[in-house]
Amino acid sequence: MLASFLFFLAIFAAIGVSSYLKSRGTKQDYYLASRDVSPFLVGLSAVATNNSGYMFIGVIGYTYATGLASIWLMVGWILGDFLGSLWVHKSLCRATHQTGESSYAGVISAWSGRRFVYWQRLAGLLSLMFLLAYASAQLVAGSKALHVLLDLPIWSGAVIGGVIVAAYCLAGGIRASIWTDAAQSVVMIVAMGSLLVVATDSVGGIGAAIQSMSEVEGFLNWYPDNMLLPGLAGGVLFAVGWLFAGLSVIGQPHVMVRFMALESEHRMIHARVWYYLWFTAFYAMATGVGMLARIMLGDSGSFDAELALPMMALDVLPPVMVGLILAGVFAATMSTADSLVLSCSAAMTHDLMPQRTEKTWVLKLTTVAITSGAVVWALLNQQSVFSLVVMSWSSLASAFAPVLIVLALGGRPSQRVYILMSLVGLAAALTWRWLGWHSHIYEGMPGIIAGLVVYGLARVAVRVPEPSRVGA
């Protein structure tokens, strides 16, 4: 088990380090791979970055606890992601080539030909804060898997992951991340598929699995419990909420930077095909594994539900395959963590620093510092992976997605409206979560809607004429 795990880690590290051979030593190359990445690599890299430890640890744990109703999360997420790609991806890629900016916030701030410096600083600060929280969640996910499968101290996974991520980020920047992501996405889907097939066979096949699931009270209910509305209406409302979670992908700098690095906007459809084929297959298998875990492991009262996948792998797979699963989990966490770290680094050096730097050693030093911060946060973290990821995801989406949607649809808001859209959207999402309503409806939904409403009100205010002064 340990040997196969180390074998795959060595392959990933070698791929990442080898990207140094193609490095051009510029800021554009470090953060955007000189904008010459093929559709195949863009698609698989985006899948690996999006389907992170959240999928291996968070979604499987959530499905284990929720049952069949969790399928609404998958349907809503993928549909929302697809709708967002139709509106935004091609426009963002075009704007990246036109503006010549090196960061997600930089491209959005310069979209209209003028650079909105104050909004870019705000966006850089929000990116740094929430992406760092997100990166720590990925390292926590890796730590949990290593703790169960190799009986290592819970802190060790975060440290090991941090060292590996820093190593190949320093070697080739985003190019190293994209290359290793493509390899990791293959390992991830093979690992998940292998576990699904073996686990199904171990319980007697599909029919026997369904029979066993039906004996768990409420596990095969189509609609989630504790919804604001009963039955189908509650399921639809739940799915619509998670549709906004899928739409929220356009607000994630670490995912969207892959599409920004595509060699041409005209090849976006090819990248999209690779992305959605891989994404749909992986999400469906993760949901299936989560449901099988419930009938194989029993009630979760005695253990952390987010440890369901590694515990299940130990039960049904030989050591070599357990090593593959562990490599898949670790690959998922690293593929996202490295992207998050690089996006944080771009936010720091390109969006927050008053004087932009082109010196590669400064970019790399910043990357090391941010990786260290993510490791420390992971060691101190007390939240579940699922909770921390959703909070970070929804906050970034609420701050950035409304602005990007308006720009992609041809709107040209002023800098003041940019700032108001981001702040009001973020405040709505955080307030929704603070009130506890996120357990019923994903908080990014009111956040994104609130940001769009701000733009609508601003448009109305511009069109309303000043009151007549006749007789004054």
C-alpha cells in the first residue's frame, strides 16, 4: 500500500518538476502558462482542480449521511456549472488575451479598457482570505486520508502535502499545476471507479445493494429532509440552490485561471467537452461510493463520516489498490491546493502590491509564504472539509460571479458599482450562513442574486431623470 502510494506521488512530483524545462521565467508564464495550454490539458486540469478533496472526502461523507437525496446536489451543480460556462468562459478567455493581465481579478478589473484599481485591491484581498481557507481545507482532507490509511499523525498529511505543492509550484508555476492536474485526474477517476466496482461486487451486486439501502430508514428518499418545502417542491428548491453552487464556478479564481490559460477562445468547446465528460463521470461515481459506504460501514455515530472513503477502501481492496485510492485522494487535494496557492500568490503580487513585480524570485517566495500559511491554518482548523469548502466557495462566488456575469453579457458597470456588487453579494451570503439558512438553501444563491440586483438598481438609477425644477 505504502509503496504504490509513494510510486504515484513520485510520478506527480516528477511531472510537476519537469515543467521547469518549459518555463519561460516570466510572470505571465508563472501564473498563466503564457496562455498557450491545449484544450485537453485545460479540461482535465479544471476537472482535477474542481473535483478536489471536497469530492473524495466531503461529498462522499455528505452522501453517506444523506442518501439518495444527495443526487440533487450533483444534478444542480453540474447544470449550473454548464450554464455558467455558456455565458462566461469564452468571454473571460478573450478578455485575458486582450488585457494582458496575469490574475483573475486583474482581467475583470481591466475588462472595459480601464483598470479599476480599487476594486482590484478589494478582489485581491477577498481572494487571498477565502482561497487560503479553501487551501487549508484541501490539506485537511489529505491529512484525514493519511491518518486512516497509514496511521500517520493527523498533522503529517498537511505538512507533506504542503511540501509537495510548494515544490512543484516553485518549479513551474501554473504549468506544473496543469500538467500534474491532468495526470491526477486520470488517477482520481481510476481510483474512484475501481472502488465503486469492487464495493458493488462485495455486497452482492447492484440489486443486493439497493435492497440493503432500502432497509436504512429514509436513505432512498428522493427528496431531502428538513427542507423549507415538502416533497418534490423541496427537492426542486434544493437543486436550484445547488445549481447556483455550480454557477459559482465562474467566481473561483483557481478554476477559471485554467480557461484563461487556453491557447485560443475558439477552442473553448473542445476544453468544455473534456471537462464535462470527466466531471459527470467522476461525480456520479463519488455519489455511488458514498451510498455504498452507508450499507458497508453502518451508522456513523462512532466515526467521522468524512472518513468513509478511506475506511471503505481498507475493507474491500488489496493493499496495492488502497495505495491507489490514497494516491487519488492526495492527488485531488494537491491538484486544488496548488491552484489555490498560486491564485493567492497572484492576488498578492499582482492585485495587492502597490508596485507590480515581474521578478520570478519574488513570486516564488510569495508562493512559499502562502503555502506555509495554508499548512498552519490546516493544523489549527476545527471545521469539516465540506463546511469550510462550501463557505469559501460561496463567498468567492457571491463577490465575483455577479460582476463577471454582467460583463460577459455586455454590461459595463462603473467601479463604484463593481465594488457595491461584490460587497453586497458577499454580505448577503455570509448573513445567510450566519442565520443558519444555508442548511436549506445554498448561501451563494442569495449572494449572487443580491449582487445582480445591485447592478439592476444602478441601471434604473441612471435612467431615472432628475426631478423637474420648474417653478423653483
